[in-house]
Amino acid sequence: MNTVKKGNKLEKKLYDYLCEQKRRGDDVYGVYSFRRCNIRMKPKYYSKVREGNVEFDVVIELRAEGRVDPHMYVVFECKNYEGNVPESEINDFTQKLGDIFKHSSKGIIVVKSGLQSGAEKSARNRGVGIVKFDESGLDIIADRKGGIYLEREFVEGQIFPKKRNSKSLKFSAFFEGQFLSSVGHLLATLDPEIIKVMELKDRIPFISQEESKRYADEVLRKIGYNGGAVNLEKVCSLLGIYLRILDYKKIDENGEEILGSANFDERTIEIYNSENLNRRRFTIAHEIGHFSFRHDMYLRSDTIVRNDLLIDDGDGLQQNIYKLEYQANMLAANILLPFEVLRLMTYIFMRDIGYRHVLSGIYVDDQDCNLQDYNQLLSRLSREFEVSKQAVEIRLSQLGMLHDHRESNLDADIAY
């Protein structure tokens, strides 16, 4: 696909995304009444300097209350490049803005992939914003709920990546030295005279293991669970969630495989390329966790990538997005490996295998005989509950049932 066609595809996706937010009839992006925002694709504006019309990709025309003509134009220029936006493109874009709108416009370069840090200097010097837009990514709508929940470090990593991202945002922006996780925050920053920039707040509530366990136990009671692999289809039905299993792969803009996704408005879970049964089940249970803990208060949708399944420790989490993922994993573990049943089956299998001190817990070190017994136990529990051996290992450790004296533990990977 040539550069022009790729750019047109990106701007259409951005336009549709903005129009969908307006279509819902909310105060657009938490800032303006939808009646005062006009979103246009491929609009043309007359330039006296150029003596002709100049076309832009996507423009939001903003009208203050009581005004007929727009008082500000938010102009998006879509560049579907794999790397840096050339400096010449930024120069040309800012020149066109100045010729037509003078000081009543804000220019935004829209990219699909992350940029190198050198682009930050060009954006600062020319007053041009940078937006990363990813149609498949996480859709943060916290601005509609009264706060922003993503920290600067996480959002900065979306636009100027220093290491591989674990999850893509649908929308992230850099403008005038600020990193912004929503369209609402961006527009509030563009027009501070009408509305103050929304305050950053940490509102992700703490959920204890005991709370998660109580919730999971109640769900299992309601579906009539009495042992073995939990029927996740019954759980979804109980919670009013529509589950779809799809046979194709889906990749996000960082090249990460998307294991599944959740749409909270439509109450759907989709699972992609689901040949690995254990991974499929944990992915479903993870998304059930998002629904169960009302993460729709912070997200409209969610995509899950492999690294999300590896967050197994809630202590010291600094970024709120990872707190949400930890909570989802915590509930997934409580549903897939319920404590009482897991403990009972562990003791039964330990006795069958021939563990000496069954009641004192699971002991493993680097001796071959102990490793062999331990791996046999993990395999039996994995088959019993239809989860990975790594998921069982993490769960046993979290519950204090595992006494691990190996010099080098296996890397935790609950996806396989």
C-alpha cells in the first residue's frame, strides 16, 4: 500500500473514532456539548496567500456557546509512517496552518506507530502536537468519568518508546510538553480559557485477595461448581457477557499478539487464535475480571496481550493501568483455581505421588527426585483445572502452599 493510501486509511479510522464519540451524545470528550463540535474529513479552506483551497485530513471545528463561526480549529494531519515523521512534513503543515488560520488553530500530527525521541524537539519548537492513534488498542475514557488515570510515564512510552510496550493505547498525545491519554484532556489543554485542564487523580480502588475470593466463590456457587475445570461459558452467561471464540490472529500496532478483547458497552469478550486451551481459559477469566470489578468505570474497551497475564504481584505497582490488569488476573486465579478445591486436590495428588509430608505443604529443591515429584504434581493439577502448569505454580506460591528452595526458579509464564 502506498503512502497516500495508508494515510487515507489512518485518517478514516481517526474520523470514525471521533464521530463515534460524538454520536453517543455525551459532552464531547467531557469538554464540549456535541452540538458545538463539527468533525470534518478532507475539508478545504481558502488561503489568500496561496490563492486557492488547501485540504486537511481531519478537522474539529469548535464553537463557543452563542457563536455561529468556529473560534478554534483542531487540525489533524495523518502520517502513517513506520518511523519518524520527516521534519519537512512538519514545516509544511505548520506553514499551511499559519496561512489559513493564523492563531486560531492547533495542529496535530497523527501517527500509527511510535516515534523516536528526536521528534519531541521538533514538536516543541514548532508548537505541533503528536497523537498516536491505534484502532485496536486500549480505549481510555476516564475523562468522561471525571478524571485521568494514566501516568505520564505510561503515555510517554506510547509515543516515544524506550522499550517494548506491553499494551497499546487507542489514543495518546504529546502537546506543549504534556503527555495526554484522552481526547478530552487534549482538547481541554488546547482551550484553557473555556475549561480548566482536568486534574490527574488516582481513583483505582484497592481490592484485596479476600474480596476477590469472596466474589469468585459466590460466582462459582451460583453456577453450581463442584470441582474440576470451571465452566467459563456458564460464568459469562451468569454475568450477562457474550463470549466469542475466533480462529484468526490479531496483532496490535506494537507487533504484539492480541489474545483477546472486551467491549464493556456491548458486554462482549472476543478470544483470538485460541488453539492453546489453557491460554484461552486464562484470557477469558482475565476479561471476566475486568467486568466483575467494574473496570468499565475507567475503560470503554480493553485488549489483552501476553504481558498482561504476567502481572501477578500487586505490591509496588506504580501505574494505574497495571493495577487494573493485576486485579483482573487476581480474579481469574480465584475463579479458575478456587482455594478450597485446589487445596483438596493438591493433597490428594501429593498422597498419590508419594510426598512424605503432605500436610506441611509442597517442598521442592534442585534434587532430581523432588523436581520429578513436583513436576508430576503440577501436571496433574494442570489437567484437573485446565490451566497451565505455570498458572498453578503461581497460585500455589501466592497461597503459601509452596516451599520453593530451588536456586533458580522457572520464569513465570501463565500464558502457556
